[in-house]
Amino acid sequence: MKVAVIGASGYVGAELVGLLLQHDKVSISHLVVSENSTSNGSLFSELHARWLGICDVPLQAFSKQWFEAAVDELDAVFFATPHEFSVEWAQAFIEHGVQVFDLSGGFRLKEPADYPTFYGFAHTSLRALAQAQYGLAEWLPENFTDSELVAVPGCYPTASLLSLKPVMTNQLQLADSLIVVNGISGVSGAGRNGSLATSFNEVSLRPYNILKHRHQPEISQEAGAQVIFNPHLAPFKRGLLATVTLTLNANVTAEMVDQAFVNAYQDQPLVRIKKQCPQIDDVAHTPFADIFWQYDESKQVLVVTTAIDNLLKGAASQAVQCLNAKLGLPLGYSLVGQLTVAQSTGANA
């Protein structure tokens, strides 16, 4: 499969390139940056030195001319781009028979009316939006392979939904009761072009965008219930942890909760069921999600905690899982059985 990565200079784009280099069913044809990027013409390995001698490929600037010259040779394209770019260009690739994997938020919400509120723009690609499939890898719909456009979930929603899905699909939650998601992410979640507000030296543990974060409707949509989402920024580079608290039906036992999670994840290679609360250090630089739950039957309160690497399981490696599903390969193909170069070298994005 010949692929292009658009947005290859950013943190997520770089992680994705690294994973695709390890995938023996994929050939990277183009590494692309925005039209006005100062990285245009630079080697990928000049921006991300851990790939020196491995991926010394020049970065190309996206333009209409590049699109017209390259599109017919591609089988798939990965967008690690701003949301508006994906919305503008996804349909054009689809019309040329190119499979689109979008790591932005441009197609995650099903309702067009939600985009002005949560993303700040009016959605202009309604045909592509209508056919987009949500790519939460362990919970893909049966018709997933028919989709020409995959909306790869956000990092917070990935951890939150892995916590919620076993409960919601088994109808264990007390109807209309409060669901609270507390999420904590490292500063790499803000992207490579940082600001003073996300500078490592300036960040203290703090909440942000309470009751108005764009991932709240995404989590609610895919969980099938309204959630309260409280995101926090923390002074570490990478990783994310979500703790979900919810009330269950009166007849739900601890055994029923255990069975719901075991049934959901015992055969999923990238979800690890833990015997104690997970920690970010155990998942950083890996494609795994570590999950642990505790249930107080007397209070009917369930607390589920999931830890992931925000750049990998929360973005790049989940995109590769979706690629594997489209190719009819096991979800963990090329991801399980070997550590990423980033982990084995201890390098940081």
C-alpha cells in the first residue's frame, strides 16, 4: 500500500511515520507539510533526529499542484493536520479512490451543527462527514471496512471510551446518572508549535476548558450518554490518564463488572488489564492502553482508570490499528511483538 503522511513534521505525524516505516505492508511515498511550512525541503531526519539514517526523506509542501501530481499513485493518505485542512481536502482524495485516515477532529462529530460550537468553523464537507467511520480500534463497527474515511479518535476520548464502553454496551450504568471523566495529559498534546501557556517551564498541573472542551461531545456521542469532562494539563512530556466515575444499576455485582471488561478486552492485544491502578510511565512510548477498575457494590459506584500514550494509542498507533483493520490484518500487526524505536532508545518527542 502506497501512502502519504500530511503533517509529517509534527509530533503525531512523526510518530506515525515511525510506525509506518515498521509496517511491511506499507510504502511511504510522500511526507508532506503545510504549504507555508518552514520545514519544506528539510529532511524528515533533520527535524526528528532519531530517524537519522533511517528516514532521510525530504519534506514536500502541500499544494494543489502536489495533489494533482501525487494523488493517482496513492492508496491511502493520513492527515495529521489542522481540522480545517482535513475538512477541505478529504473528499478530493476519496473521489480519486484514496483511503483517508484523519487524525484531526474534522470528522469525529456526527452532527454538522456541533462544529461551530466546539471547533470554531462551519463544516463544509457534509458528504464526507456522512460516510466517516469512527475509528476506536477495539470497538470498530461491523461495516468499518466499507468506509473510505476513518475518523481516528482523540487522545482523551480514546482513554475515556475504553473505560466506558464495556459498561455502556452491557447496560450496567444507572440511567441518566452522572458520568464524570477526569483526564490528565502531558504537554505534547498541545502539538509541536507550542505557546507560553503550554511551555514545559510554565505549566503547572491545572484544569482547562472545563464544561466546554471539544472532546466532551465526542466522548458523549460514542458512549451514548452525556458526560462531564474535566481535562487537565500536567508538566510532563507525553502520556495521558483518564479516570471515569459512574453509578451502576442496583443489581450489578462486582463479578458482572469484571466479566464485562474481561469479555471486552481479553483478546485485544493492545489493551492490558491491570491488577492495580495504571501509571503513565508504563505506557509512554508504547501503543498499549492499561486499564483498571474498582467497584463499590454498597454505593453502586464504579471507578475506571485508563492510561495511554497520547501520541501513540491516542493518535498514531490507533491510526495504524485502523489501517490493519482495513487490510484485514490483526489489529496489533506491526505494533505488538516489538517495541517502537522511540521506546527502545528512550527518545522523547
